[in-house]
Amino acid sequence: MNALVADQVGEPSEVLRLESRPVPTPDFGQALIHVKATPVHASDLHVLRGRYGFSPEFPAVGGHMECVGRIEALGPDTEGLRIGERVVHAAIPAVPGPQVAGTWQEYLVADARRLLPVPGRLSDSDACQLAVNPLTALLLVARELDAQPGEWLLQTAAGSTVGRLVIQLARHLGIRTINVVRRRDAVEEIKTLGGDEVICTADEDLVQRVAEIAGATGVHKALDCVAGDVGAQVSQALAPGGELVVYGALSTHRQTDPAALTIPLPARSVIYETKTVRGFWLNRWFGTTSPADALDALSEVRALVTDGVLTIPEGRPFPLERFTEALALAETPARGAKPLFVFEGGEHDGDR
């Protein structure tokens, strides 16, 4: 079988290579998955660069997030699944916890407790993207912040994949959103998507506009995926006692110096207005959540996508051999479709 493998930390386009490997054999409680589609996330690339929250043991197969495929074989004492069943694999490494097989390969073995069956009416493109962005949006809105109908929810990077999903979910739940973007041409697009209010940092003062929109009651809940000065402005814009959950640092997207990954918070705001700033990392959530609870959350996401409440943009398929093109597209500004590695067939002969 083919796999994309890196021997060391480095720029993904330079350290990844296409390699032929034996098809693995499932052990107790495991399933062998023939991968049909797996996305290329920016975080997958940051793992290989050594600037993410964990580092794999090298050589390592790329792709550390999610995929969809069919079960080709089951290990001993593996119950609740059947050969031929189509499943989503939440391949996200639990931190702290054991690492899992990379998804950028034709076949992988997976813990059966982390496999979620998916209906045929859900496309491979939708199914292979369930376990990261839609799940993150659900957890941030409904669990981390417990946002309620009628409340204001302030978020940065509203045009990102998670940002768009937050807008859709908030609209479904009756939560009002204030959405921060950095380009004027994104404003109408976000409003069309369902965003109640949009602030463009290119020509508007974030703190002032939030005060004008929310009035005396203010905003008590916010999500930030930018960090840096924008994250600090979001914290400043919150009402006393407000909560800010930070789940990304897009302002330092290619930064490798840990000292540069900052949010310059005013001490007065934190102390005298008792505002809370905390982080969220999906990997750590998986590491502290039972497999049953994780599958319950994924089942909720599956239902939201299947019912059309959440819409995932169609991915752009690439064969593994064209990985350099897929990697370049993954980090192209305003790229549109997310690149997906896709695999055909389902039979393997003589490559064990």
C-alpha cells in the first residue's frame, strides 16, 4: 500500500515522501480500515514542522486528524462493528495518551472504540471532515461556553471553516453572533451566511463596535482563533465577568518561535473586571474524554450535518501521488475547497 511518510521534522513538502508499506494487521479491539478520503489540515502540517502541541515518533505517516473508510478486517474480540461497514475514524491523538496511526495511507488500523458508522447519504467529503471542524464548533459553542438562545457570541476568524460552522450552529440554536473579519469583501458573505453583525478590523475599531452593537448588557462570551493583538482586543471588548476561549493562533500562522505566540492582555481587565481567558485544544479534549462520550459528541455532529444544519464545504480530491499540490493548496489564502487525499478500490493482494 502507499503512504506519505516523513523521516524527520521539517517543511512538509521537503520531508514527506511516497512510500510502499505492508498492509497492517488489526490486533485485539482493532479494525483494519481501507481509507476512502482524508483531509489535509493546516494542523497536520504544523505537526510535521514541530510547532504543534505534540510530536510523533519518526518516521511517521502524515495526517493526524480524521478520515472515512470501510472496515476490511476485524481483530480478535472486536465487537459492535462488521466488515464492509463505512466508518469515520477520529484519528486525533489524545494528549496525554498514546499516538495513533497517520491517516495519509491506504490502510490503517484503528481502535474500534473510536469508529463511528456513517450513513450512505453522507458523502465521503462530508464524512471525512466530521471529527475536527464541526466537532470543534459544537464543543466551543454548546459545551465550553454553554451559549444560550438570545445571548451575544463574539468570534474572530468568522470566515474560517470553524467560524462559518459556529455561525450556522448559533443560528440553529438562536444565539446572536458578532463576527470579526479582516477583509471588507468578507462582510456581506458572512451576513449572507447568517451572521447577525460583522466587524471588519481593516477599517473599524473592534472594541468600539462591540460596545455599539451590544449596548449596556455587553457581550459575555467570545471565541478567538487569531490570538495576538486581535485576541487582546476581544478580551477588552467583553463585559466584566466575560469568558474568552482561545482555540487557535492564526496571527502567528507560520511562526516557530514560542515566545512570539502571545496574547497581550491588560492586567486591569483580568483583575478588576474578573474576565476569564482559557484555551481549548481538541486533542486534549479527546485525551480527557471517554471514548463513549467522544462518540456521543461525534454522533451529535453527524446528525447536524446529515440534517443539513451544518454544511461542510465540498473538498477537492487529490491522489496521494500529487501530495505537493495538496499541501500547497492547504495553506493558500482564500483557497476555497479543502484538499482531500482520496483512495480508490478496496482490495489488496500480495502487499502484506
